[in-house]
Amino acid sequence: MAKYEFKLPDIGEGIAEAEIVAWHVKVGDTIAEDQQIADMMTDKATVEMESPVAGKVVQLAGEVGDQIPIGSVLAVIETEGEAPSQAAPAPAAEEVPIADGAAEPTPAQAEELPTTAVEAPKEPPRAPEPRVEPEVAKKEAGGPHVLASPAVRARARDLGIDLDQVKITGDRVRHSDLDAYLLYNGGSVSTRGAGTPRNDETIKVVGLRRKIAENMAEANRRIQHFTLVEEFDVTALEEARQMMNRDRGDNPKLTLLPFLITAMSRALADWPMLNATFDDEAMVVTRHGPVHMGMATQTPNGLMVATIRDAQSKSIWQLASEIGRLSEAARSGKATREELSGATFTISSLGPMGGITSTPVVNPPQVAIVAVNKIEDKLVPIDNEIEVRKRMNLSLSCDHRVVDGWDAASFMQALKPLLENPLRLLS
């Protein structure tokens, strides 16, 4: 028997240490070669660390939330025979960058950005299982033997769904299978009884959640916010959206977001001070030509801002496709660093779950963010008649060090003819 010291490799240029986000093994576990043992986070990415050897875990470096220096021992593994020499292992898993802060999340809903439930603490991994066909998986299903990721299991527990009852469309139960189960059963699942007491929970703020907390605190500390709210009549816009969806063919289903992004991209061309970034240390404002639209997205690990590059040059249908692609990439952890950075302006949609108004927090180094609130039917006097119209508020928050109230108000007024007259928007 020999002991192998697995040292934390260099997982990023200029990185001196990394935070332990999650352990997937514990002391005493017998692990296989290439088995995931921990998730490590730097200020740029989350990296999955895999064991280069098989054996028994006899020591782990610290607890979740601890900072581990590069090159220090992460785990000690007892191996059969002579211990191999430590190479410079590269992270086997794909890097998952974090957003430069995040805005308010989009709730789960069909008409807005797709979301998933927040992931519960991950279960310890099992030894790799052979791939099986869906029907075989169902036949062998029984409690923990159902193939599903920790995130899916956590969501199923929260919803009171028995995974044995879920129809599998692939090689394992996925979030889409849970969605289909809820839809088929009319949302009827077992839930905790009303008034059932719950025990207190202590949750350590680590990883992406810690980064979000730090970024939001820094944004509020450094940025002098002001928020302007304007009401829009979106009756005609909703009619146009529904008409386009009826004849969409192979195109993705349109939500309100592609229309809003198109209108904002046009208005930002006339009011470039809002499509800007501010280096407050160098005291330099950069007004950007292209609109790289940040889109706040909720993921199992926390809030991320995916970036739609050159939004001003994309059609309504292209934007809808990009929204769906980036949302799925962010939720699944497959979004690249480029897709999660470089935004020049951010939109955050609360959708039907939102309130009448909101006060979004600017995502530095950007200087402006728009929050989309819910659409309501209201009685409105028009030509001495009372009509029922669909009205919606947009909340624009700006960095007052850079953006004046006149610019903000002018930008909102520039949106009115575009959002209230779809022919102008789509021409």
C-alpha cells in the first residue's frame, strides 16, 4: 500500500488559490480513477477535480468554503502498490465561468426565460454506471437506482415527485421529464401539509452564491443608483407576438424578450451613454457601438448573466433562438466564458411572477439595467371610451455618476413608439 498526494494543479492564469465549493467524496470512500472528488472555484471559473488514481481516501484538505493554495495537497489517497508520481493534471471537466455579478432572476414560467429550481447539496457520487436503454432503466428503477443527476433528484424531492413514476425520454431522468410529468398531472404532486413545521437550516454561502453576494454588495457600495419607471401599452405588441407564434413554422416560440431586446437595441443607438461601461478607477467611460445584451438567467447554482452578442444585428427569430440556447447553456453549466461576460447592457425579466415595479441593481462595469415587470389588464380611457388594455412597467436603473436623468427619460420615451406600435418595431 502507498499514499498518493493529489496536489491542487494550476487551474487558471494568475490564480494563487481556489475555493472548495463541494466535496463529492469523504474520508474512507473507495474511489475509481478519474472519479470526481471536488469542485473548486476561482474568481473566474468553477472546475471539477478528478482523481488521477484509484484507491481509498484517507485525508481531505478542508471544508466547503475554505481557500486552498495552488500546489498544496487537496487529497491523500491510499493506493495498491507503489504510488505514481504527481503529474500536472489538467482539469478534466469543462470550466463553468461565473457572471460578473447578477441581476434579479427570471422565475420558472412558460412565457419568459426558462428556469430551474435551486440545486440542493449534491449527493456523493456512485461508481460509474453502464449506459442503459430507457426502457431498461425504467425496468430497473427503484429509488436511488433511477438514473438522474443530483440537481434533478433535489428538484424532484422539493416537488414531491417519485422518480419511479416519471417517464424517461433519454438515458436518465432530466428536468424536461419532470416538467412533462407536472404538465401531464396538472401540477398535482404530493407536497408537505400546510402548517407543517420545518427545522432551522444553516447554509454556508460559498461558490457562485458567494460571488453574487460580493458583486451585489460592491455594486451597491460603489454605484449611485437611481431608478426610473415608465408604463407601456403592449396590447398591439402582444397581438403581434401571438400572431407570429401561430405561423412560426420551425422557428422557436416567441416570448416578449426578443421584442424588448430589439426595441432597446434600437433606442440605445440614439442614447449611447446607457450602452456603456465605466472604469471608476481610471475614470473612463466607454460608449460601445454594438449592443451586447446581458440576460439574467437563473441556474441550479445561482444567477448568471448570459450575453447575446451584437443583439442590434439579429432578427426577432434569431434573438429567440439565442435566448433559448444561452439559457440552456447557463443552466447546464456548458456556457463558455465569452458567453457569460462582456455585456454592455442588461435586461432582467420577472414576467408574470413580477410585481408592478422593481428596482434592479446595475451590474458593473455596466451603467444601466432594465427590469421587465408583469403585464396587467387595465381600464384605460381612450377617445372618451373605456377600454381594457394590456399595460406593462419597465424599470430602468442607472449609475448616476455617468447617466443623467434626462438621458434615462429620453431612452424610455424612445422605447414607447417601438413597443406600442409593432409595425415600427418590425420594419
